[in-house]
Amino acid sequence: FEKDEREIVASTGEPVTFYDSVSGKSLFRAPVGRSVDEFINESKIHGWPSFRDEEVDWNNVRVLKSSGETVSTVGTHLGHNLPDRSGNRYCINLVSVAGNP
């Protein structure tokens, strides 16, 4: 994950898009509003990819108010919103997202 993320950002100068492993719809683009090092370091600290509000494709992602569960609009369980002092933090199970649709 880390090596691929760094290589893609370095070669394209653009954030990496993460897709729903079931539907192929885009879910997240990262890093946005922070460096690749900040994205990877935060993900390592928490043990899974951690996305922020500006990195979420809200056309295809929902957060259930009752539990904080984060799901795709087609129902794929993605992870949970675990807010911290910096705001919402969407901790996503890597097997729920894919690098290509």
C-alpha cells in the first residue's frame, strides 16, 4: 500500500483514487490537502487507510449516523468514521477498496 501510494503520487503528481471493490465506483482520493507522507503516516498510526472529509467522494459514500459505519452507496461496508481533534477520520478496511475499477 505505502510503496504503491508513493509511486503513483510521485509519477502523476495527483492523488490516488480508491474504488469500491464491489461496484468499481470511486470512493476516496488521497492525499488531498496534505502530503503523501502525512496521509501514509496517519494511516500507519491507526493501522488502516485514514481519509479526511475532503478526500471522500460523497456521491458514492455514506456514513450511518447511528453507528459511524462508513458504507458505499451500493452497500459495501468500508469501515468507520472515528473523529479526532483534526475532524472526521474515515478508517477504511483496505480489502473494501481497490486501486482500479
